[in-house]
Amino acid sequence: MGGGTVAAHLRGLINTGDLIDSLDKSGGPYPSMQRFEWQRFLADYGLTGQDGRIPLPVYEIHGNHDGPQGDTFVVDAIIERNKKRPGLVNVSSNGLHYSWDWGPLHLINVGIFVGEGEQRREDHHYAPRASLEFLRDDLAKHVGDSGRPVIISHHLHLDAPEYDWPAVDLAAYYDAIRDYNVVAIFSGHTHGSPPKHRRWDGKRIGPHVDGIDNFDPDDAGASKLHKGEPVGVAHGLLYVEIIDRPGTDNDRMLVRSYVTRDNWETAQWDRLWEKPIESPDGASVDASTIR
């Protein structure tokens, strides 16, 4: 779809959270369910591309179903996985957030959402685990004024309710990234619809806003069952290419969606988003196509 083929050697897979389903609940059967679900995640996703069913290095973040306050055994496991995760260039002081490079591209995973401080704000929902502090520090140290392209991933979508993503933190997030070459933000959290694309200018988000590209892969997993019937049967994933050619005039980003509308009974390539980007030659580690 749109020409070309899927690369034989992909750089890795980014999972934007809700690695399991039940760690926002407690009591009864849930502790056993949580351990079972986590073992299923490890068996499917692995870490390095050599230890799971998916033959790619995995770069995951936690969502609200993995622990709203970022203090569960899954979050602890991500911290431990970061000690062995391939190619990291920076890890936050609490061990949870991290960044890495693919050629000229700098990628940053900042957990459930971008916010200040370890704990949740009063009268709000989720703990940011000092993701804003890490993001600011990482961009200053590993991007600076190089102009290199940046991708940021977190769990919550950018128009999440204020109870989930405090307005003061959302504004601080945009202020932290507005002067950098952020070519895309990837988010998760929503369920039951095909992947979508919008743009964000710090105040508004939508398909016709002039701002930073935001892609929501929705979810890739099969639907839950309610009274024996699946709930939310549309799912998808995104295939991303950053094309870094010699010079600075012909660099591009392409994002393709692979979608099911019948709970993976069938699936097909669905949408193609493409745009020119800036990837200065001086920022390139290896001039290549990054998929």
C-alpha cells in the first residue's frame, strides 16, 4: 500500500502502554490474573528480539492498566528491563523513562504521561513519575541545537480529561518540546477504533491543526468478551519509516496503518501519512532508512 515493501530488518517495536489489563484493580482473583497476564506479555513481546514471539527489540511504556501510580510490579519490571534494553543512551534517575537513537533519530519514552514530580497532583488521577524533568534534561543533553529529528511516546492521548492529564503539565510539555524538531508523538490509551492521525499546537488537537503530528495506534490486541461477544472489534498497528537521504532536502517520514475491523478475522493496510522532515547530515549516525 503506497508502494514498497515491509522491511526485512525492522529496528524495533514501540508499545505505548497497557501491557496487561488488570493492574488498576485489586483483591479477589486479580493478583493471580496480573501475574498470568504479565507472563503472557513477556512470552509474546520479549525484550531483545531473541526472547519472545516478536522477533524485534521491544521499547514499552506503562499505561494506567499497568499501575495508575506507577508503583506496581510491572513498573518495577520495566525498570529492571531498562538495565538490559538494547541501545539506550539515557535512563531517568528513577530508572523508568528512557531514550535511544536509531541513526539520526532520537526517541524518548516517557511513561503514562508527561508531568512534573513523582506523585500525582492533588485531585488528579495518575502519577507522572517525574517524566517532565527527564524529558527536559534528555532533550537538552542528547538533542540540543543539533536539529536532529525526535519521536516521543507516552500512554495518554493529548486530549485526555484534565483529571487524567493536568492542564498545567500539558502546557509545560508543549513548552518543553516546542523548539525541538519533534517529527511525531505516539500515544495510546484509546481502544476499539482504527489508528488515527491528528496534530497538536499546544492548545488544540485535530486533523486540520497546524502543529506536531500525533499518531494513536489504538490497540493491537484482540477484543475482550462481554457475555460471549467481543467488545470493540477494530484494532491496528503502525509501520513507520524515517528516510534520511544525503543532504537535507529529501528526508521524509512515512506512517502506514495496518487495520482490522473484525477482531483480526481479516486485516489490511489502511492509511498512509507522509511528510517531509528535516534531518541534518551532521546529526546522522548512519544515513539510512529507519523502520
